[in-house]
Amino acid sequence: MPLPNLPYLDRPLILLSNREPYEHVHRGGGIEVRPPAGGLVSALDPILRRTHGTWVAWASGNADRTVADDFGRVSVPPEDPAYTLRRVWLSEDDVEGFYLGFANSALWPLCHLFVSMVDVRRSNWKSYVRANALFSAAVVQEAERIGGAPMVWVHDYHFALVPATIRRTIPGALIHQFWHIPFPPPDVFGILPLGVQGALIRGLLGNDLMEFQTDGYARNFVDCLSRVLPDARFDADEARIEFEGRATRVGVFPISIDVAEWARLAALPRTIEMSDTLRQRYAPGARQLVVSVDRMDYTKGIVRRLRALEHMWRSEPERRGTFTMLLVATPSRTDIPVYARLEHDVLDQIVRLNDEFRTLDWTPIVLVHDNVDADLLAAVYRAADVCVVSSLQDGMNLVAKEFIACRTNGTGVLVLSRFAGAADELSSALPVNPFFIDAFADTLGVALDMPAQERASRMAQLRHRVSNATIEDWLDSILSAAEAAGRTLKADAAAL
């Protein structure tokens, strides 16, 4: 992936994320190195290689400690070491309270507006504070090792307290944070205890630049800030927050994908062969193939998708046998009870629907409940007639963009929830409200019946949009904006 030639590349770079770019696991009497699944790692790894920077992350592999030094450092990638991975060790209690507890049982449902699932516990908040302190200390140690004033790029909701801590310790650092998920409106954010609200907002104001996926999420952040810290001032023209002698910029940077790489994968002979096999197996003759790709998460609308299918097959029996639903749902956070219940409910519904509607030559829903590599995903996208993204809330949703990138023949229909961040960009998709089951089923019918000419026209517009807003463009815009924020905010601070 080509990288822009920007001034930020001359500054020591420290990246902080919960997920590490490489994990070491015991396998067959030896140690295997593998990159965890996810587009973020593949997007950021080249930046770290080029800058010879440092990536700070939670050690998730069971052999991570074996290969790291006494400070938790290991050079990566293994085949051609180019940068330092600094691992942070968390106890079982920390994982339970920080990651599974406050981050994913309080902040995650809160930010996705699932207020009934928000579980705030004092012990989990203490674990979150403690874990943020551990990660902050690791960043500070790496900054001292490297020397100079680094750029610290913090990722996501796991580390809301880190920026202010680093700011106090390394005043000259350039700190910015990308908030990958939605940011809730004030009334929802207000579910948190007042002291927790203030700590989170003050922590985020340690950044020179706060980065969001959409304008709506950025506005929510500013609105929450105004309610929690009424003394803070927001200059809308400059997109700048001023509080206690410091300024923080706010920006909108919709994340994207490596479009060229997904297109390359879709064109590989083995991908074409897998795609042809999928169609022969599940969509022979005139039968169509509808696909969806998600983590098994309640925010993705999988249950409502199944309800829409049931409604369609009951109300329009003539559609039975005309298409197959291939549902890829990778396991996720199975240690959290609500996720385990969701998995059980989805499996039960699929069994029930298949038992009711199947025929001798047709199985209505095919479930792939496993981690799927990029090659097979590209084949799924290539094989599909329709791709359904029915998120109930979603920061962006890169599945929509991956599907478009793989449609190199210019066909296919994208059904996209209007509650996914991607809907702001992909206006040529077929919009759907997954909360309205009858209308959801109707929209699926429209997608299945859409004429070839309209499919081609919509897909051409979608491909133009995605091709002109790639992960390279995202990296270029966000990091150059951070560098600019660092320069202008020095002048702002002097004037405050």
C-alpha cells in the first residue's frame, strides 16, 4: 500500500490500540506468529514499518511473553523486523473488569444506544482506570526510550483516559485519537455516573485532535462536552474546543479499506473458483445468493434480518426457493453473557426457519459461524447478488465497502442500514430501516427484483465513491490533520 510523504513521518510515532498487530501462540510444539483479523492492523502496519515506530497493545497471544524481553518488547514483523511492539500484560481481573466489563459491557452498548444493556459497576470502572494507567505508563516509557517529542496516536474507546495522562507527563507530545465507534448524544451519555462522564471527557481533551467517523458523532461529542463541562468553549468555525488553557480540535475522518487489495483478491483464480463453487452449491440456475458478513454482535441486526426473512417467506410464499441467504457470522466476545445468548438465539432461529421452509433442493439459510480469511470473504462478496448490512448502530461498517471493492464486474446490490456510518457516504446503496421489519422485507424484495441496468448504475456510483476514498486517503488526511493541529494549537495555547 503506497504511503503519503508527510511531515508526520519524520516524528517518532507511538501507536496505542487494544489489539496487537502480531500475536504469538503455541501451536504443535512450536510458536506460531499470526496477525489478528481486522482491517485496522493491515492499514496501520505499513506506517509503523516505514517510520520504525512503536506499537503499544494488550498481549493477547498465549506465547507473547515467551518471545518478548523483560519490558514486553519484541521486534516485528518476524520475517523482517522494522518496528517495536510493546506488549502490556493484563491480569485476568483486568481483562474481566477493563475489557469485558467497562469497555464492552458499559461503553460499547452505551455508544451504540443499547441503553438496556449498559452495565456500569464501580469495580469495572476502577479496572478501566487502572488499565488506562498501565497503558499510559507503557507509552511514556516508550517515549522516554525513543527520545524527542513523539506523535501518539490513540485508538478507540478502550483508552479514553490515556490522552490526558500522557499530556501531563509529556507536555510536548502531539496526541490524537480516533474514536472508531459512534459517540452517543448527551441524554444517553448521561446514563453514566457524573464523575465517570467528567473523567472520560477530560481524558479525551488531552488530545490535540479528536477524530470521528461522521459529523453526527462529532456533534454528539461536543454536545456531551458542553453539558458535562459547561466552562468549555467550542468555536464551531475553527472546530476547536478551549478548556483550562488548552485547545483540542475536532475532525471527521470516515475510515475506509484497501480498495486495490480487495479488488486484487476478488480477481485471483482461486477466489473465482471458490466463488463459482458457492454459486453452484447455493444459487444454481436462476436462484440468487444474498450474503451478509458480521461479527456475532447485537449491534449488527442479525436477529432482525432473520425476522425480515421469515416475514418475506410467510407473506410472499412465491419467493421461497428463489434465493439463499448465506450468513457469515464470526464468533465475538463469547465470555460476555449477552453475546452467548445472542449466539444461541441466532442458531435457534436459523434451525427453526430452515426446518419450516426448506425443500428437497433448497436450504433457506446457510450459516458460516467461524473466523473467515480474506480470500474466502472476497469469494463470498464476488458470488453474491445482494449484500445486506443491517446494523442497528455502527460506527462505519467496512463490510459494505469490501463488498463494493470486490464487485469488479460492476454488478450486485448493496442493502445498507441507514444507521451505519457508511450510509453517509454510500448514498447509491439501497437504504433500509432494520427496525421496521415489514419494510425491511420489502427492501429485500426490491433488491432481488432490481433490473440489471439499475444494479449496474448504482454499483458504478458506489465503486466511484469507494475508489476515491480509500484507506490511503484516510491515513493521509487524518495524520496530516493531526500534524497541522499540533502546529496551530501551539499558537492557540500561547494566545489563551
